[in-house]
Amino acid sequence: MAHVQPVNILLVDDRSENLVALASILENPEHNLVTAHSGTEALKCLLKQDFAVILMDVQMPGLDGFETAEMIRGRERSQSTPIIFLTALDHHDGGMFRGYSVGAVDFLFKPLIPEVLRSKVAVFVELFKKSEEIQQQAAVLEERVHERTAALTMANTALVAEIRERQRAEQKVRFLAEATTILTETLDYEHTLDNLTRLAVPYIADLCSVYISGPDGIPCQLAVHHPDPAKVEQAREIDRLYPASLEMPDGPTRAIMTGMPALIPEMTEEALVGITRNAEHLTALRSLGFTSLMIVPLCTRVQAIGVLVCASIESGRRYAPTDLEFAQELASRAALAVDNALLYREAQRALEIRDDFLSVAAHELKTPIAAIVGHVQLLQRWSAREGTLTERHQRALRTINDQAARLTRLIHAVLDISRLQVGQLSIERMPLDLNSLARRVVDETAQTLERHTIVLPELSSPLMVEGDELRLEQVLQNLLQNAVKYSPAGGTIHVDMSEDGDTVSISVSDQGIGIPAAALDRLYTRFYRADNVDGTHIGGMGVGLYVVKEIVSLHGGAIEVQSTEGQGSTFTVRLPRDLPAVEAETTYNGGTSHGGCVD
Ligand code: ADP
């Protein structure tokens, strides 16, 4: 930067004519010449301003040049101001040494040679200008450094704030993701509510409770959490003493009714009064020591089903609108989970009602069917004795009998399913000969067949197992009836039995329609029927194999199938000789409804 100000030069001499002479030599617009007639005057000038150079007469009355120079050097501000002594002394005078010792940078001898004086002064003026320039540049630089540092500090503070904000946001997202996982991991209603309060503490609350709206619209406190069980009990007690009511809606009730959240950043006395309904309620709630409160409705798409209450106590935290926003996000996820759990609970109840109905209806149906069968048999016996019924009427009676038997089997299947649903299907333990059981079932089935033949190889010895004879008979009947049913064109059905160590096997093979490969894994699922029976007019409900598999499992055995679509199927049941202890312990508690098979 160019130096525009004139440079100060101090001329010190006790004689005015000398000062005038000096001034005339050094006169220049770039110079600001300041004159002093004595050492003392010179010192005063130095108090006021800085000089690029001092031209000092050595011999002056009072303070001489050297003494003045000594004092100039003694002051910090002027200690490096160059001093040129003007003297009439000889070069070899010892005074020169003294001059240098007190800080002279040069000596000029009188009479002065103007060019020498000007050039010497010019050097110091230039030096002064340069150092001034450097100082100015340094100041500018320093200012820039300051500015930059300030800008960097600001940027840094903003960055730290942003990072914190991001971390907080990430933490919130992580929390909400985890919360969603935890909330959806169970469909158990109470468990879901409990999870919700545990999630909130201590992340957004010191004490958290959930109210769910009852059928009358009144919210009921169903879950509370605080690390101190005594505090939980205290909160429950307050709720017991001052339950929500529609007539006097306070915090939770109001939130459910309006669907609007409430934020109380500072729990002042006035705020407490606003959520309590009388002096006792106020005292009780005050004793919990809330410092801040959020009441957030749990809203499904249709309505508010409850509220989430987050209270700050020990942490002294004051909730802000951002906390309310976050609590609302948690509440919306929780509402979904709670709604799912509620729906699941309702569905479970509906299933229970359905199963109860099925069970009752099946039992009720058995009586009239037993009466129909009994009277048909009576008629048949009467007709055989009297010979009065025509062949056509006898056929009609047989059809009634067959259909009643079919209805009975269907009722048994329905009963079995409802028993399986409630875990009441069990078996009785007894030793039995599977060989003779199979033979009896095959004989009975064979009598009803016209287009099918059943082949059962003779076994020389009994095939003893421990199990429930009536239930195993049901298994065999079911497999044989399926073999017949799914071979509509007729054919041979093979029943084979074998033993291998502690396991006995019985298999039923047919040459019927077979089973598509994709259906093989699903045959034992309730109400499942393979695609290839569609459009065949082969009736069925898809429950026989489901019950068969359960019975075989209760015996500790397994069932498997091999089949090729269009060629036939083989079902094989493997049973352990001895019934495993656990299965044997349970006794069948379903009365006499054994032997049910489904057509
Ligand atoms: P339902 O026969 O009343 O439909 P099941 O539980 O006994 O019910 O059988 C389930 C399904 O398995 C049947 O619908 C049928 O698709 C298939 N299935 C069972 N046994 C056979 C078989 N022997 N041949 C071909 N398909 C069979």
C-alpha cells in the first residue's frame, strides 16, 4: 500500500538559523519537518508523534544532544527511532563514541553538505515508510485472519449444531424404527401397551401411561411405566381414585374426545388445575411431581382409540413442540400396533365364538341324526319281517341310511376340528393289533364298493402297537375312503403293512387322479383341497387329512405321501410300537365321537 501521509522528521538545534537551514535543505512535500530548540522540547515532540528520523545537534545548552538521545532511547516507543547527530566535532573526537553508545545511527559534520544530508535522511524516510507499510499490511492481514477466524468459528458452531441436529434426527429415526419393530413383534394386546410405555421411558418420558377408550368412550388406564414401582403404584392409585369421566373431561378424556394433543411445557399450578377436577385430585396429581406433560391421542384412520401420556419428573425436562411432534410420531406407530392387536383380539374372540358354535351345533345335530338312523333301521327290520316294502322303497331307506352316516361323519369332522382348535383332541393308550384292525376296516369298506378292489396281503403274525384303536381306525377309514373317492374310474387299492425295528408302517395306494406336486406340502392344511379336484364333482371339505395328521402326531408317528398326478397316490403312516409317554398321558375328553371320517 502506498504511503500518502508526509513523514515526520524531527530537527533539534538550539539555534534557530541552523533549524531554518536544515528545513530548507530537507523541504519536500513528503516530509513533515518538526523543529525543537532544545532536548526537552524534542522529548515533548516525541510524546506526541513518531518520527522517521531525528536530526540532533550535539552541543546544546541544558540537555545536550547525547543526553537527549539517551532519554529518547529510554522510552519504549522511540527506542528504535534513528538519530543522526549533527556536530562540528572532529571525526576523531571521542564524543562520537559516546554518540554511538547512546544510539546514534550516523554523524553528520558541519558544515553540512545538503546532498549528503538529504540522501541520508531519504534512506531513513524510505525505511520508515516501508516499515509503516509493513505494519499496515500486517494490520490488514491480522484483520483478515480475525475475520476468517470469526467466520470459521461461526461455520464451526453452525456445523456442530447441524451435526448435533442430524445425530438427534438419526437417533429419533433409529428409535422410531426400533419402536416399530418392538411394537409389531407381538399381537398380544396387553403386551403391546406395556411395550409402548417401556419404550417411552426414559427416551421421552420419566413416567408414561396409556389410556384406551372403552366401549362407553371413557378412557381407561391400561399400562403405566416408571423405573420406580412405587411411582407406578401411585399413578395407578390416582387413576383408581379419579377415573376418567365424560362429564368432567380432563387431560386424557379431552384428548380422546377432540383427537388433539396437549402440551404443557411447564407444569404450573394453573396447568395442574386445568387437568384435575377437584382439590383432592389436584393434591394427588401434584404429589407425582410432574414438571412437564404431553398428552397425545392414539389415532387410527377412523378415530382416537386412546392416549399416550408422557410426563417428565426427575429429569426436569421441559417439553417443547419438537418433543410433541416426536411423541405424535411414536403415537401414530403405536396406534397402528394397538389397533392391530385389538383387531387380532377381536378375531380370536370371533374364532372362539365360531368354534363354540360349531361344537354346540355338531352336538345338537347328532341327536336328530341318531333318531333318523334308528327309525330307518327299525323300518328296515320291519320290512324284512313283514316283506311289505317294495325294492324301490328299500333303496330309498338305504339312501337315507347312507346319507345319515355321511352326515354323522361330517359332524364328527367338525367336532374334531373344534377340539383340535382348543387342544382337546387326545388319545387313549391301549395295546392293539394293527393287522386285525386293518383287516376289519378293509372288510367293512370293501362291502360298500362296486368298482374298486382292495388288496390286503395276509400277515402271519399280529402287528402290535400301543395306541387309540378308534382313532387309528378313523385314520385308516379316511385314507381308504380318499383312495376310493379319488379313483373315480375304479381300480385296485393296495393296503400294505410292514415293521422295521420299533416302527410299524401301513400304506394305502390307489391308481386314481394323483396329486399335483405343488399341492403335496399343503395336503394337511385345514380346508385345503388340491387344484385337480376342481371340476371333478368329488366332494370334500379338506379336513380329513388335517385330522389324520394330528392323530398320527399324537401317536408320535408321521404320515407321508408319494404321488404322480394322473397315476395315483400312496399314503404311508409310520407309528412307533410304544406310545411316547407324553402323548399317552392325555385322555380323550370328547366322549364317544370316535370314528369320524369325511367323504
Ligand atoms: P377332502 O378329501 O375332504 O377334500 P382331505 O383332507 O381328506 O379332504 O384331503 C385333502 C385333499 O388332498 C383332497 O381335497 C385332495 O385334493 C387330496 N387327496 C387326498 N387323498 C387323495 C388321494 N388318494 N388321491 C388324490 N388326491 C388326494
